[in-house]
Amino acid sequence: MSDAGVTSSDVRPSQQYNALVEQGAGAVKEQRLQEAISAYREALGILDEQFGPDGLFSVHLCQIIASLADQVGDHAASELAYRRLLDQTRRERGEEHVDTALAMNQLAPLTGPAGRTLLSEPICIVESDGLTVQGPTS
């Protein structure tokens, strides 16, 4: 792929995005978590428009949104954000990467036992030679 015609503004989030992230961080600091979630979701929408829904920039925001949604008891929203995080991590890092295992670990408790369990076996096995990541086999 050629870099011709690509400017530095093409690869940096917009000022509006930055303002929303700051707004979200301020709301978190003041424990206004619903307001923070709204600001971060709006910022995520800007990233999606600018870089596409699969852009690596959005991984961090998905993590934040999922965590905050879980804290306020919105487990459905948390699960959706963690699923997006897992899908993007798999695409960008691969199935064997430790970040993928971490994303799976974050999602697994939210999937519940009612036939929606994400994993049918452990995802990480620690061996003497390091960390081996093992995903679901089904």
C-alpha cells in the first residue's frame, strides 16, 4: 500500500475525539460513570468514522467502555464491548497472542453458563518455557 497522499492528520484522531476522551476521563474521576460511558461511546463513533470499525485505535476505548459498563451493572453493553475488543485483538494480534488470551479472560465471566459460554476449556496454560496460549477447540 502506498503512503502517497497520506498526511499526519489522517492517522491522528480529531480534536473532537480528544475533547470527548478528556470529558470521559473527567467524568470517571468524578464518578459520573454513565456520563463517561456516553462520552467514550461518542469518541468511539468518531474513531469508527475516521478509521473504520476495525481500527486498532478503538481497542483501548472498547476496553474502557466495557469496564465502565460492567461497573454500572450494564453487563450486556459490557459484553458487546468486550466482544468487539476480542474480535479486534484476534484480527490484529492473532489467536496465539497473549493480548487475545487476556481479552478472552475479560469476556468469559460475562457470557454465563446458559449455553453461551465462550470457552470450553482453559485459555492459558503456563509451562516451564513460558506462556502458551490455548483457545477454544470447538
